[in-house]
Amino acid sequence: MKKFMFCLSAVALAGAASAQVKWDLPTGYSANSFQTQNVQQFATEVDQLTGGKLKITLHPGGSLYKANEIKRAVQTGQVPSAEFILSGAANENPLFGVDSIPFLATSYADAKRLYQAAKPAQDKLLASQGIKVLFSVPWPGQSLYSLKPVNTPADFAGTKMRAYNPATTRIAQLLKAQPVTIQLAELGQALATGGVQNFLTSSASGVESKLHEQVKYFYPVSAWLPRNATVVSQKAFDALDKTTQDAVLRAAAAAEARGWATSEKLDGEYIKELGAKGMTIAAPSDAIKKELAAIGETMTAEWLKTAGAEGQAVIDAYRKP
């Protein structure tokens, strides 16, 4: 009798396990980031829409995998879903870095057009790696911070400009500034010791790092708006029944629309906050705008040399009237 009851219990448990699917979803970003909060809301809505059939557990702050390991973890089937910054994979394929070409798309409207132009090629590339994109949301644009007013391109010459990746190093070189490699966590100390005089980072980083305490000038140039992607392995998605798949896609579409709106709203709020805390918020001069646009053309041409025909097709689609 006991054996019979045990078998019944085992069958019941197996039935419950097959009825409910659980996904872990790692991200490298902190729990208080708007990106992470948006993904959490997506997970909550999936739970509601599927009546608890699909449970997604978010693991923020690199707690499950380090940020640079997350994409690979999905590819290799270690985890079914994840969020990561697309341009972080640009060393694999230049197509992943199109949204981080400086001064190519410098507004949310332009960033959306570039996203739509790049989406078919990026989706195809990720599909070849067994990955399905659920939704993609931009960070606020990278803007210019400076200890002193910057009115002409000559004002950059010889200054120490923070660099944190190949693109920011190249921008500094083209502005005739001296690139200095400094991570965000070390920026405060570098400013205090004169190790850096200007740099590009988002309005969000400016608020979170309290940059108003050391930097007085902010120019909203929105050099690029890099996007995060929330993805699932195609294998995990295909294992869901059609009703659950549809629920995931519905929640994903809502998360993408919400994420873009939130990012743009927060950018405006962060810039206002920096101004309220004493920073001078000023539009870049025409001379600066012209110089930055020229840098954009140079760096787009350099990117196209590595991205080939597929990259050219994305840029052509973006620039199509």
C-alpha cells in the first residue's frame, strides 16, 4: 500500500513539474536599474498571463553569471533566458555594436529607426546561435561632461578624456584629446586628482555617481543610445505550448514599449536633476555639433570596413528617406 501511495505521489509530482516551467534570467545590472525593474515587470506579467505555468526568476547584479558571461550562458544552454547589452558582443560580430557607433543616432527617434533597421540582421545572427530576442530597450544617450566650458573643438585639444572602450578612445583621439582609461567606479577619484577633465557617460550615471559634486558642465549630445536585449534560448521557447508562447510574446511587446518610454522619461528627469544640483546644462555649440557629426561619419565608415555588406545594408536602411 505504501509503495502504491508513493507511486501515486511521484506521478502527481511529475505532473505538477511538467505543468509549471521555471526559467532563471540573469542580468549584469543592479536591481534598482530601470532596465532590471522593467525585466522584473515582464517576468511578473508572464506569471500572470500564464496563470503561473511559466515562472521567471530574475538574478540581478551579475549574481548568477558575470555580465560578460551571460550571453554565452544562453548560447550553451546553461540558462534559458537572460538580459545583456548587445554592444558587449561586438567583438564577436560588428553587427552587435551598430547601436554604439558614436554620433550616428543621437535621439530616441533616431535610435528607434536604427533599431528597426538593424533588427532583422541582429535577430538572424542571434538565431544562428540558438537565441531568440524577446525585447530590446535603450539606455539614455551618452552625453558630454566637462570640468570647463567647451565651446569649440579646440577646447578638447590636449585635455585628458576618459575612455572605457575602443570607441571612446577613438573619439578622444579624433578630438585631439588624450584618452585615459578609467572605469566608472574610479571616475570620482580621477576627477579629484586631475586625472580626467572631460568624458562621455549617460545622465543616469551622472545622477547615480553624483557627478554634479565635481563636474560643472553637461552637454546633452546623446552620442549613442546602447540597447540591452532580453532573450531566450530558442530551445526553451520551443518547449512551451502555443498559449504560453503567445503570453511571453505579449508581455515582451509590452516590456519593450514601456522600456523605451521609461528610458526617455528618465533621461529628461536625470538631466533636470543634474541642473537642479548645480550643473550648467547647455546645448552644444554649432561648432561642436559639426565636429561631432564629422566624427560620427568617420567612425561609421570605420565600422563599415569591419561590418561588410550586412553592415552597409543596415546603415542604408537607417538612412533611407
